[in-house]
Amino acid sequence: MSKFNELPAWLRWPIYALLGILLLTLVQIISDTDRLTRVSTSREMLRWAVPIFLAGLGGLFSERAGVVNIGLEGMVILGMWFGAWGSITYGPWIGLLIGIFGGALGGLLHAIATVTFNVDHIISGVAINILAPAITRYLSDEVWASPTTSPATSTPDRYDLPILGGGTVGGWESPDILQSVAQREWFFVSETAELLRGLTTNLHFVSIVSLLLVPFTSWLIWRTRFGLRLRISGENPNAGEAQGINIVFYKYVGVIISGGLAGLGGAFISTELSGLFQGGNSAGRGFIGLAALIFGNWRPGGVLFGALLFGYVFGLDLKDLDGTASHALLLVNTIVLAGVVVWALARKRISDAVLAGLLGLGAFYWWLSAEAVPGWWSNILPYVLVLLVLVFFAQRLRMPVALGQPYRKGGR
Amino acid sequence: MRRMLFSLAAPVGAFVVTIIISSIALMLFGSNPISAFGDMLGHAAKLETQVDILNRATPLYISAIAAAIGFRMNLFNIGVEGQYLFAFLIAAQVGSLVVLPQVFHILLITTVAVAVGAAYAGIAGVLKVTRGVNEVISTIMLNAIAISGLIAFLQQRWQAEQENFTSTTLGTNPIEESGLIPNINGLLEIFTRDIGQGKELTGMLIVAGVVGFGYHFLLTRMRFGFDLRASGMNPFAARAGGVPPKQMVVAAMVLSGAAAGLIGLVELNEKAKFSPNPIKGLGFAGIAVALLGRNHPAGMIFAALLFAFLDVSAGILQNTQAATKEIVNIMQGIVLLVAVIAYGVTGRIQAREEARATAEALQETEGRVTEGTEVAV
């Protein structure tokens, strides 16, 4: 087990994912649904995960620089409005840029309050979450004569990846390898290919950018001078200052990038997910992004994994009108909780084992006694997951050391 | 005196800045700020509007106290939102099931609301002390779980149990008259003319007053309040002084949740049930009011009245078309952000002045000592 933890993150997360798919495949055999591993499910998963991931990655930039960002939700909302307005006025591509700009404005405000004026980070975030919806309602009312709804927005075309997704390159239609594998009905392999097809076909530009942002951010944070300085701003700003690093500058940059990414997530919601700006359509994704950030232990790969996990639950529910697939998910929950029991027992953490065991029994009983699961359960499952992860693993997470602490130049 | 001026400078300054910024926002879109603000003030001069403002300020004030109890202990109870809505639903359902003599019926509903709010907030407190889960994250999650999970589930379930269900009976079953706190129009009418337009001043205003007084009494006159403030200011010192930090965290969360449970009772008394679309956002607004009023029982009264005034003014702006009504929410957001910045700045100036005064006083006494003894120790 300790050997496994020494593996690099880019290897560990895919192994988790494959284990998850294996579990889904097994559960599906004894359930009366095949939605758990359908391409439509994974496509919805990605669509839901993208804004969550972008908000979470935004949180990563801010929190790596030591600034807690509860205001992500407000920045997503600003991005939603500005993205919608930009795409209606100037077309889809400029719309995305303006969405980023809108979110970055929120980030700038947060940076001014927290870094320059040393306002408590959570208080400033709460203020931004109150201010952002008010601003967007006001602007919508003035621009579109309705406080809550905009006209339809436009969005760029979608792509298929060449070779893996049968996309065309310069007129040459490449083979669709994943699809041919998915049709073979090889146990587990075909299911994996089917789920992967959701990540390689019919992709939105922002989805591709999001997936590419994972390796890019890892490189930026861990391998560059910029990343080192950003991290020292969040780990030990006074030590960084002693080395001549302009901590205030890096904190500003981190928080503004944070807002920009959340804004892109917002623009994705209003131009792609819902096709218009609508108040309340952010649906707490900024908060879920924050949850994905914590779930992912403040690392880019982990944030993506968390966002995909939450996106999977939401996306599955969307296509699951009779609730049978969510019902099958209960069995998955049971098995995972049973795994936690074994894990806790191996570490002699009896109270953890008892708690996980009780929760697992509850899930199992529900699975046995009900035929289907109502929609509200899927709505809250991501939040429940985050709470459970925190309950069992809070002590294993490692956040930036100086996160949330005020910083003053010269230590004054 | 100087101290008082200092503490007033920040909120007044913040308000002035807010007026300026929102005037610019209004002018950008071709509205006349003077006529807009004039309409708001003229409207607020009417007795009926004042009743509306008080009715709105009541839940805001209780919500602010719920947030402030946490703040005093350096705890962020972001979960007031979920706590009050959940408590509201359960209290309304329990209240609709029974008919009791008025005093007992009201007491039952209130007790249920307080208990549910306290218990739900207590979860976050227990998770924090036993599992090290940050209360900000856990209360955000618990908000979502309460609002889109528990409330959605229970509402559906109780809805289905209703006989002859129609769209007008949405929400929980109505509560009998005996469960409702009577309005206190009579109390206000002693000082003014009769209240028209069928407006009713909520009896919860008195409850809010009691809660505010209780909060003041708790913090300034009771051992527990002292422990709470001490743990908030310096947990290590408090611990050394024999204050158990874990119990304090749970107690503060439970108390905060108990106050949060009362928020929904204002609407419960008005509508006599849990309506399908209850007023939301009071929990977050309460955080803003607490910050604006600096967790001070009197300061929060002014802040709650200001927020309530702005909320109520939205209606008149829509009627007179002087400006888009959403401007009032922008004003709330701006006044909060500017005020917390201003508090920070004045706090620093004050600290610097105090440090300088102490240094000067020290120098003076030192000088006197050396003059008197002539010999350096």
C-alpha cells in the first residue's frame, strides 16, 4: 500500500478511475440498468464536471497563494453573465474571453479586499457572493429588460478527437478505435472504452482546454519559478519575502487567475450547458468546485478526479428518469464504504470502521428495500460525498500552511 | 468620545461611498439617482412601509445574532441558511399536526424550531471537534443537503399525505390560529395612527428584542459569554485558563443554530405554514448584517434596519420606475464590502495610535523615573 502511495499522481488517479469503472461494471451485472457505463452518461459527466473543475482549479490557484476563496460561487455567476453578454454581442469566442474577464474582475475585488486591506478571506468571499448575483440581476434588467433571463447565447462547434474519437484531420476521416473496442463486449475493457468515448467525442472547446489544463497546471505549479513563488506565498510568505519575492504580486496574480478560471466555468454554463443566462443556474457549482479542490487535496489531478466524480453523479441523474441507475449507485456506495471499513480496521481506527460500517449498512438496506431512488438524493450525493471524505480523511489532507492567514509586508 | 467617533466613522463612511458608487451605477444606465433615492426615502416615511421594514428587519436581526455568536468564537456558521429553512419546515409541520392552548402551541412550535436549528448546526460543531472538519466547508455542504435534500424530500412526502391536494394547499398543512404569535399592531398604534392596508407588525419583533438582549447579557454578564469571547480572541490563553476548547466550539455552534431556528418563525407566523417558496437568503444576509453591525447588539439593529429598508425599497422603485429595483441588492453588497474594508483600516489606525500613546506614556514615566532617582538601574 505504501508502495502505491509512492507512485506519481498521474499514475495513481487513473488507477483509481479504472478501479471505479471495474466496480461499476460489476455492479451493473446484477442491476437492471446499463446506464452506469453508457457513453451518454460519461458525456453528461464531462459537461457537468467542466464548470466544477474550472471553479476548483481556480480555487487551487487562489489557495496555493494562501487566499481562501469562498467567493468562487460569485465569480462563476459573474462569468455566467459576462460570458452570455459577450457571446450574444460579439459571438461565441469573444464571449468566452469576456466571461473570463468578468470572473477575473470578481477575483480582483477579492484580492483588493483580502491582500491589500487584509479583510478576512471568508468575509470578503461572502460579500462577493452577495454582490455578484445582485450585479448580474441589475445588469440583466438594464440590458435584457429581465432580471433573471437572457436571450439565447451561442457557443463554438464541438470536436471529435482523431483516432480515439473518429474525428477528421484535414479531410481524412480517422478510425474510431474506442468505438470499435466498445462494440466488442469484452468484459470491463469495452465498458472502459465506452466511458472514454464520452471524453473523446463531441467535445466542447472549453472541455478540451479543461482537460489540457491539468498537466499544464501541474507543470506550472510544481516545475516553474512562477509556481514555486505562488506556492511560497501560501506556505510561508515571510520566508518568500526574505528571498526578495513580491508576495503581494503573486497573491494578486493567484486570486485573479482564480476568478478568471471560475469565470470561464461560468461562461461555459451560460453558453453551453443552459444556452442562456439564467439567475440561479450556477446551482452552487462554485461551492462544489471548492469541494472538489479539498477532495483533490489541492492538486490539479485530484481536482479533476473530484469534479468528474461529482459530475458523474449529477450526469447520471440527468439521464436517469426512473431512478434505477442511481439505485445501482447505492450498491457502489455500499461497496466503497465496506472498503473504508477494511482500510480503517487495517489502521486500527475502530471509530472510523464503525461509522463507515453503519453508513454502509444503511446504504445497503436502502438498496435492498427500494426499487428506485428519488431525484433529490442525486442532488445532494456530491455534498454527502464531500462530507464523508472530510470525515474519514480530513487528517490526511494537506492544505497550504499559511492558507487564510493575513499577510503584511515586513511581517507587521 | 474619540473612540465613539472612530467606530462611527467607518460605517458612515461606508454608507457615503455606497451612495456614490450606486449613484454612478444608476447614472450609467440613465436613471436619476436623486429621484430614485428620493422615492425610497419618501416611501419609507409612510407608517405602513415602516411596518414592512420592521417585519423584514426582525428575521435579519435574529439571523445576524446567529452569525455573531459564531463570529465571537472565530467560527463561521455559513450554515444559518440551511438551519433556518430546515427548522422552519419541521416546526411548521409539527405545529400543523396539533391543536393546543395558545401558549403551549406557540411554545411547542418555537421549541421545535430552536431544537432543529441547534441540532443541525451541532453536526458541524461535532464534526469540527471530533474529525477536524472545517466548519465553513461542512456548513456549506450541510446547507445544500438541507435545502435540496431534506427539505425537498420531506416536502414531497408531506405533500403526498395531504387530502384533497390543490395548488393552493402547497406547502405544509396550515397551522391553527392557536399556534401563531399575535401581531403587535396595538403596541405600535399607541404611538401612531392606525395601521392601514392590512399590514401587521409581527409579534416576533419582541422575540427578536429578547434574543438581542439575551445575546448582550450572555456576552457581558455571564461566565459562558466570557469564555466564549476569550476562546475567540485567544484559544490558547483560554485553554490555559481552564476553558475547554472543544466544548466551546460545539456550544457556540449549537447556540448559533438555536438562534437560526427562530428566523423562519417570522414567516411561519405570517403565512401560518411552510410555503413552497419560503423567503431564502436570510442566512447570508444575516452574516452581512452581523459584519456591518460589528457583532454588537445595538450595531446590528441599525444594520438590520438598513438592510430591511433597502429590501423594502425595491418595491417602490419598481412602481415609480425611477430605477431598476436590483440596485438595492447592489447597495447591500457594496456597503458590506466597503464597511469591512473600512473597519479594517480604522482598526489599524486605532491600533497604531494606541501603540503610539502607550509608547509616549512609557517614555514619560521612564523620564520621570530617571529624573527622580538619577541612577540607572
